[in-house]
Amino acid sequence: MNAPPLLEMRGIGKRFPGVVALDAVDFHVNAGEIVALLGENGAGKSTLMKILGGLHQPDAGTIQVDGSPVTIHSVNDSIGLGIGFIHQELNVLDNLDVAANVFLGREPALGGALKPFRLIDRKKMNAETVIHLRRLGLDVSPDVSLSRLSIAQQQLVEIAKALSLNARLLIMDEPTSSLTLTETERLLEVVKDLRAHGVSVIYISHRLGEVSQIADRAVVLRDGRNAGTLAREEITHDRMVQLMVGRQLRHSYVSPPHAAEDVFFEVRDLETTRYPGRKISFALGKGEILGFAGLVGAGRSEMAQAIFGVDARLSGDVLVDGHEVKIESSRDAIRQGIYLVPEDRRQTGLIVENTIRENISLPALPSYAVRGLVNVERERAAAQIVSTRLNVKTGSIETLVKNLSGGNQQKVVLAKWLQLDPKVMIFDEPTRGIDVGAKAEIYELMRGLAANGVGVIVISSDMEEILGLSDRLAVMHEGRITGILDRESCTEENVMRLAVGGRKEQ
């Protein structure tokens, strides 16, 4: 007789006011299995996992663990069942050391005569922490401050915490979204090792290459329902995308209808504070998409922020239509029609506690004001037009931005700039954490901007994306442009050779 699944969820339903988040969803995980949970933003993945984690209660359906029915009323109930949740936004305290994070709220106490004083047994806590760290291959001291660790190391500390709670099932939500390529490979090896030791993993990611690499099975949700399941041998990029969006997506590179016009935007000898003494020069034509590739830390974001006036530059000139323009602040850049869609949309691209309407109108607020007072009706009408144009999925433009999916938040960032008639749009990691359907829409928007004569600069660490989008591709290494590739030379081999400081093949 076959053993029952470690976890089985049957007929799970969940409604929120005006929204059916989950409709009779079935999902199961076997012991020692990696199951990828896929779907566009808003497909129901997060809701299903929050039910499993005790943050939401289902309106319908049953949950079984080891074949026995369970009710998960709280996070503690979930932990008690051996379920650990590694969130995309890490739940760690960087003012504490590693061991204190691993055993937070469960610190072992000294016994004997000192027992009534509830003093922490640091020796025992450190020794037990080391066991979990070594299991994950993390060679750091248990008493080092978390603030001194990289994001990848902090993530492993959170996994160590889950293992210290005897987790048999780990939910990992976009675990590699902030990691470098090397760190990602290391984490994927950790996930495989966990499987080898009998720990099951629910792996949620928009990076389909990772899913192909590690998943034993892929379960796809669409519009709150089961869209299909792929066995290991069936997991391909195209099959996953088809199930997620219900249609074929066109390749991201679309040849421009006409060649880019003459150069109208130039950066000459730009020197950033991150890489003093290393200068960046490039030119951009109207209607051109110029990509910037490179390894993490190559200086691409610093370059974009210096052009936009967010960061000071040590030297260098910016020219528009052959004339040097003075940019000492982001306000100066905006006056010149140069706009930045930043890497971290929540922190620097949006005011998430405000509404869609307020975010869209913010850069042009004076244009909606009469005698210093904002005409809300004019503001609302303009915001509605541009949000409809960009297909922002929301019931109302009065919705708070924090309640939107990642893809729709990115569209709001775009909307606030598109109403201002851009000349140059700089996109820094424009699709990080965004599902494939929303990615396709954003790619079409970029190509539409270029078709209308806007110069587009795209910075991306996604190789497939940057190769697919770019008309030309500049590659950076340690604060310098090591080469600019034309369309015919845009290959992964040439990009990686330049990204590590080499030269492209002749």
C-alpha cells in the first residue's frame, strides 16, 4: 500500500470581497519531493500558501498531513505540523546575531540554580545553530551579526531556523529574486540536498529555468484554479508558459519597423562614485533599445542613477540633441524628459501607501493644480486614461498600490512617466519578480515606446530578456563598458566573455 502524501489540499476555496481568489484548488506534496508552484501574479499562489502557513482560513476544502485531517488556525499550528515558510521578503533581524535569529523566541535557558532567572544558554544555542548551518554549507560563526552577511547568507540563516523547528516541508517564495548567479546556483544545490535528506520543498518562482533544473513536478494555477500539472519529463519553458497564461507568448525580440534615427542622447566620460577613475561613454538613437548587461556589481544601476541625478557623478557630460544638459538632481532629469524606472519599485519607484491615482499624478502634480489646490477630477481622469492604456488590473484607481501585484505595480511606475512625454526611458531590472504574462506586456510597452521615437535603455540580469529585447547591447565590468554588441553579435557567449572583463570573439 502506497504511503499517503505528506501534504494534501483538496477543493480549497477562498473568497475576498469582490474576488474569488481560489476555486476548488487541489494540491499535494510527497515526502522528499520538490514541487514547483507556478502562475501569473494574482493566480492564487500566495493565497494558497498563506492558507497552508496559517495566515488565511479557507472557505472550503480540506487539508491532510500524513493522511490525517488537520486544521491550521495560526502560524504556530503550521509550524507544529512541520511546515516552514521562507518569504521573498526575509523575516530576519539584522541587529541580532545568527544564533539569536535561528532561535528567536525559543532560546534555550541555563538550568540548575540559574533556571529561575531564565538566562540564555549561549553555548547550547551556538552549538545547535552550528549543526544547522553546517548542514546548509554556511560557514559563518553563530555569533556574527546578521548585518554582516549577504542576502544569500541571510536566506540560508532563515532556512536554518526552519530546520531547527524540525520542518519537513519548506515553502520557498521567490528565493533567488535578489541573488547573484553564483548565489542562486548554491541555493539550488541546498534545495536538492534538502530533498536528498527527506525534506519536501514547495518552490515558487518566476524564473522558469530554475524550475526546469530542480522540480520533480510543476503545479500551475491560473485565475484561482488548477490549470495543469507537469511531470518531471514534461517540464519545459514553453509548456509552463502555456499553462500559466493559456496562450503562446511571442518571442520577446521584435524587429523595429524602421532603423533607429540618428544619435540624440549621449553620455560622455561619466564617472560614478562607486567606480572613481572609470569612465562610461555611449550614444543612443531615437527609437532604439540599448541593453546593459553585466554581473551584479558591474556598476549599471549606479550609472543609471547618476544619469537621472539621484546619485552624484564625479565627472562626465549628458547631451540631448547635441547640447549638454545640466543634471544635478532627478528634477533636472525630469525637465529634460529623462525618466528612470528603478530596480526597487516599492522603495524608490512608488509610494505604496498611496493610491494608484496619487502615484500616477505625482511627477506632474503642478499641472493638475489651480491656485495651489489639486483638481482631483482632472487628476482622476488623467490617471484613469493612462492606467487603462497600460491595462493596470484593478477595480479602481483609488486602490492602494501596496495591494497590487508586482506586475501591476510596475505598470503604475510606467504610467506616471508616460503621461509626461518621455524622450529617454531607463529601465533598471524592469521585470524582476514579475510573471511571464506581465513581462510580455511590459516588453510590448518598451517596443511601443521605441516605435514612437523614445530612446530606451534597459538594464537586466536576465540573460534571455536582455538578449531578446536589445537592438544593441552594452556589457559592463567593474565600472567600465567592455564592449557594445550589435544585434548579430548578441550571443550569450559574447556577453559572458565581456561581463568578466574579456573581449568578444572577432
